[in-house]
Amino acid sequence: MSELRKDPIIGRWVILSTERGKRPSDFAPPSNTKRGLGFCPFCSGNEHTTPNEIMRFHSGNSDPKDWTLRVVPNKFPALNVEGELERRSEGMFGKMNGVGAHEVIIETPDHQQTFATMSKKAAEDVFWAFYSRISDLKKDKRFKYAHLFKNEGVASGASLEHSHSQLIALPIVPKRVQEEIDSARKYYDFMESCIFCDLIDQELFFKNRVITQNDNFIAISPFAPRVPFETWILPKRHESAFQPIDKDFSQLADIVQTILKKINTILNVPPYNLFFHTSPFTEEQNIYYHWHIEIIPRLTKRAGFEWGSGFYINPTTPEDATKFLTEV
Amino acid sequence: MSELRKDPIIGRWVILSTERGKRPSDFAPPSNTKRGLGFCPFCSGNEHTTPNEIMRFHSGNSDPKDWTLRVVPNKFPALNVEGELERRSEGMFGKMNGVGAHEVIIETPDHQQTFATMSKKAAEDVFWAFYSRISDLKKDKRFKYAHLFKNEGVASGASLEHSHSQLIALPIVPKRVQEEIDSARKYYDFMESCIFCDLIDQELFFKNRVITQNDNFIAISPFAPRVPFETWILPKRHESAFQPIDKDFSQLADIVQTILKKINTILNVPPYNLFFHTSPFTEEQNIYYHWHIEIIPRLTKRAGFEWGSGFYINPTTPEDATKFLTEV
């Protein structure tokens, strides 16, 4: 018997077809491990082929090749950093100039490393780079939100295999984030508590969707996942916007790397998308919203049903996914 | 300079990166024309390999192989047609049994035909089959909505290449449709007119996004398309739910086939998803919502940016897409 489940935050229904009940081995995605064939603009020594660097982490050496992480503008930006917003209408249609920042975080000089395999220090540095860039970009009053995301593997949309993330600073709050915020605010009005904090409490009580946790973070399979092995990572205490907890990112690096390693082990290094949801710049500190990371392994094709309806058919329950991910 | 555009109905922003300005030939999708290798359960003569037929159109002959269209239950249904809804909660989570109908419309006995190439009479019959099945399914009080969709080509999620559509009757209204309805209702409250009717008027005034039209239907490139060559087909006069207009489907068959032929010509027979948005069973006749068809050619990969943000980067403007589609 299949089951319909509703995500309490976004209000999205998913169909869990428990009868088809797919196990990790049923997906057998193309392995994502063959790396380093051909020229790579993100590799050490090719710094001159990227647009001018915005920032770098290095080991104290002035050698241009001596870096551990670089942030550069995207060579083919979706948005342009110069210009005014000029919001205007054409009849009932609204538009504005495509103003925004589109940056690439080159996470390591080593073409063979991924976020899952790099050193923990390197993974922490990636989060420091995110935090540093967001802190800088939010001074620009044209921007309302910074969307952080990572595509790993060709099937995820990544155009370069060298481990990197992207940051897009936007003059609007993305629809999906705004929906979560609106819903969280409604929940707060009614319950006087944060919906994500309550969700964490409930998951800790039920236990069957908790994959792993440490002092500051928890990783869960959401109750109504869109895709098999969808995973969310949330700070356990209320934090409305992405920032270091107790002045460090070590526990965050630890839990994200742990989850990615587990996913890589049971799903044969699948392509995935990872993204942050956090509070907009104008309401960074609040009591109703709770920042988190969502990881979407790209194992199934998104067909017409999902496109037209905004809801998903998922052949693996989150309880099964949790079991598989916990066992490794 | 790229541009940010907002869809007036769904409130979704898209980034149109006009600088990259992709032409049809830039996509060069895999051609979808090699057909008919191997066994096909939808071909004439293999009727016994599908679940028991729900309905068929035929030419008056009692020969089991004499049919022009068949409707059968999906052999691997996402939902089960038997059972009660049993809506219940688990703490803050809502769920119900996966009750619904999942049917397949086999549009033609001929493996070589597609919706674009079949006879106009056959295309009309497909719409008659949709209408007939919806009319039947809405008598079932457990269902609130029937989602009609079509996946063409492997990259669209189609698991069989033989031309077919699917219908899923659901105990809930899909989120995307509900969002459109909510928005259309708000617009009506404010303007006392249907947002789709007003949109059609405006497009007919501007003309630069109108691909083609006949007496009853119009095909447009939406102002804020998610993907290159996204196309909407709408009845020109106000119709809240999918049904024959002036007791026939000939003009609808005509315009859908025309659009698909145009897309096939300029984009080399790409994979696509096509779906209907219509009013739910409980509010079929209303003044605020307007049924329509959306066609999504699958030319680009959906990457992490879209997954996490709910908004899209589209390299082809709808004005350019309209020009390309009009010229063939």
C-alpha cells in the first residue's frame, strides 16, 4: 500500500510507493569517481584562467599557486553584479534588471578531492568562506538573500567536476525559501514556537528518521521526502541564519562529511545537489525560521507528474532510507 | 544584461540570461526518433500483457486487436484505487492512505506514431478519452483532482516509448495547481476578472509572445518561462475546467499538434513533458480559474540552484522562442 504524506513546513504532498520499496542497490547510479581527464580551470596552476579572485585562503605563502581555497566570480554569471534594480512593470508583468552576484567557491586545489573526502579542516574552511562572502554581500543593499548551493556530478547539473560550490546573491527572496518562512511564521503565530525546533524534538522522540547527530547538529530523513535518501541537516538549537555556532564550523563540517560519506558508500558516489535555506538579510535574527541544509541525491528522473503538479513520487520511505544510512 | 521576471500567476521569479541567448541549435538534444526496438506491451496484439482494459475506442469490430485507443490501469500504479482515505496524524505530520487511480491512455496502436504525427482524428480521440475518464473518476467522492500528463522521450521520464498519456486521480489538489487557484482567486477579488483572461488579452495586445491561435485557443510563450521553449495553450474564452468547447476537440487537437510539430522541427524531436492544469472537482465551474496545457521541452538539466530556490535560470527569452516557433 502506498502512502500520501504532507511536509508540515512547505505543505507539499509526496506519494511514497512503499510497494515498489526500492533499496539502494536498485538505483545503481553511474559512479561519479572518474576524475581529472583534461584541462581544469579550478586546478592549482590555472589561476589565470578564472576571473579575478575575490578571496583566497592560503598557508601564509605569497606564491600565487599557494592556496587552499579560492572564491572567484562565475565566468558565465546568471546575474550581473553591476547596475541598479530598476523594478518595473509591463502591464500585469513584473520585471527587474538581472542584478546579483554569482560567485564560485573552489573548495580545494586538488582535483581528486570531493567535499566528502577532503580533510575536515578543508571542509570547515568551505563554511568559513561561505560565511565570509555572505557577510560581505549583505552590506550591498540591493541584495535580499544569498543562495548557497553545490552540484556534484554531471547529472546534478555541475559543468565542472572539480569540487566547488556556488553562491548567488539575489535582489529577491527565492519562492521556496519565502514559502518556508511564511509557513514557519504562521506556525509561530499559532504555537509560539519554531516549527523546525518542534520538528527536531519530534524526530528525536520517534528516532526512526534520525540518521546521525552531534552536540550541535542533527541529520534526518524528512517525513515527506521528495526523492530517495533526501537528507536535511539542522542546527539543534534555534538559529535563524547560517553562522558559526560557538565560533566554529567543526561540528557542521563533521556531520555534512559523515552524511556524504554514507550516501557515497551505499549509493555508489551518486550525483547530488546540496543547498542552504536561511533567513533573508532583512530579517536575519528571528524566532520563527531555522536555517538548514538539504541534500538531494539525483537517482531518479523527474517526470511530467512532478513538473505539472509540484508533488513527488518517491519509491523509498524515509524510515528505510534512515535504516540504510545508519547501518554504514 | 540578464533580466529577472516574475510570473504573475504563480509568483515565481526566473532569471533570463539574455546574454547567453541560446538559439534552438545550441541545445542539440538527442533525437527521439528511433522507435520500435524490442517488445512493446502497448502495441496491437499485446493487449493481454497490460492490466484489464478500462475502455477502448474501436472501429466497430469485435476483434480484440481492433482498437484505435485503449485506457488501462498503470501496471505499477503510484496509488491504489481500493481503500479508504484514512487521513491521520503522527504528531505534527499528516498522512493518508495512498488512494487514487493511476491510468494509462494508449493513444494509438501504431508504435511509430507520436501525438505530433498521428491523424487529427486520433489526437481528438485522445482528448475525448481524457474527458471520458475524468467524467467517470469525478463520481468517486474520494477524489478531488485528476492530473493529466504526458512524458515523451526517455529524458522526460517516459519508461515506454509507445505514445501514451497518464491520468492520476488524487484525493488532494496538487500544490502547484492550488497555488495557481489561490492566486487567481486573489486577483479576481481585486480586479473582478480572470487573471488568465486578462493575460490572454494582454498577450494579444503585445503580440510578441503569441505563437499561434485559432478561433478557440491560443498558444503563447509565457512571460517568465522556466525553460527554453516552454509553451502554454489556453482556451481564449473563459473555461474553468477542461471540457469540449462547442462539443468538440478539433481546435484543441489542431493547436497542440501544431505546437508539437513546431517544437519537433526546430529542436530535433526533443523529450518533453505536457500537462493539464484545471479546476478541482469540487469547484469545477468558477469565474476565477482557467484551465490550460503547459508544455516543457527537456533541453537543460535542472541543477542545484533550481532545486533549492524554486526559481529557474533560462537562457532563452520567450520573445526569441516565439520568433523561432513562429517562423516554422
